[in-house]
Amino acid sequence: MPPKVRPLRLTTLLYAFMTPKEKIDMQRLPSHIAIIMDGNGRWAKEKGEDRLYGHLHGVESVRNIVEGAAEIGIKYLTLYAFSTENWDRPEYEVSGLMELLIDTIRNEVPTLNKNNIRLHVIGAVDMLPDAAKNELKEALNETASNTGLNLIMALSYSSRWEITDAVKHIAADVKAGKLMPEDISQDTVKQYLTTKDFPDPELMIRTSGEYRISNFLLYQLAYAELYFTPTRWPDFRKENLYTAIHDFQSRERRFGKTGEQVKKEEPTNL
């Protein structure tokens, strides 16, 4: 006799047809998501275009992901837009990126205000061209009163630069008598980082199939869940973001404790 085939449960069938967004538990969203937007150049090369073509289309993904994050109520979203190491890229690419940055900031501010999104910037922004710094300053001022999603752009940023800069300021304050060495704690260090006003990311996403952090938020990602996808950044859309969040929600976050301890600490619905 042929083996019996179990009928699929209705819930299983319904789940199979649910969209990535519908699979998310809206009560357990990560408050802070950080993304390494990788793959623009390779995406362009695969299409026979130059790298700037990929960066241009990457802006569309930024717009879509920011909209998707705001849509479901994510509180903080950090995007790794330009690293300090990126200054070593070919001059034409860096110049093109800076022009694209200026145009994007100028064009997106009305949309940010419309969606109640506040813009923040972390990184060595003094290295940016004056035109870019001016546009950023205006955008920061114009969105300062917004109370929805906090969009944090990491520009001319690297974690080693950030940590080195923090150590310099801590040393200066110790020398000036403002801080005693024995009083320095993890919380003290955090207050000297560029991210002092934001919670640490709970989920870090990297696109384009690379499995590394690339000098991004090394201190802050200590307990973040890491999600890697082969999707190139220009193809990454809100549905991909929701899939990553759903994967995040399937993980047990222990913070050095055992699974049994975590389960005992979980709140029960009475």
C-alpha cells in the first residue's frame, strides 16, 4: 500500500501565501537596523555599465528601504553609505558619488519631512566637500523636529576611526581632570562614540553575498544578529528587508546566557 499522505493544514497553506511583511510579528520588531549597502559596482558591471550607474540605482533602493522601515515602525535605521576607505577609490567615482550625494540629499528632504523622518549623520564629515556639508547641514536642520524614523547615514565613516577618535577625547578629558581613569566604564566609552544618542543595532544586514563587517559599527554590533544576502543592493527592496526581519525574529537572542535562562525571563501573557 502506498504511504498515507498527510493533508496540509489550512494554516500551513495560508502561511505559504503570506507576503514577507505579513509574516513579521509587529510586536517584536528590532528597534535599530543597520545595513551595509554592498554590490552597486558589481550590479552595474553585470549589466555592462560603469560603477556610477550602479550607485545611481542604489539610491532607489535607499528610498524604498527607508519607506519600508518607516512603514512598519522601525525606530532607527543606519545605512553605511560611504566609508573612510572609499576615499581611495578612483577619483571619477568619488567625485560622482559626492555629486550624487548632494543631489540626493537636496531632493529627498521634502519626502523625509512628509514621512516624519529625521536625518542624522555619523562619520568624519569634515572630509566631505563644502557643497555636501552645506546640503547636509540644511537637511539636518530641516528634519530636526521630525519624530518618526531616525535615519542615520554613515558618511566618511569607519569604526576604527570612530574608536580612535573616542580614545583621543577620553585621554584629553582625563588629562584635563574632567574624567578619572577608574571611573571609565563601557557606558563611558559609549558616550564618546558618534552613536551615543542611538541604541545599538539589533540586526545588521549586508547585501551582495559578502560575509564581513568591513569596519562598520564594530563596538555597537557586539550582540547584533547578522544577516547576509546574495542580493545586490540595487535589487534590494522592502520585501527583502521584511524577510531579514522575519529571519531575525526566528533567532534566540541569549546575550551570553543559556536558552533556559532566556525562556524563564520571557514575559508571559496572563
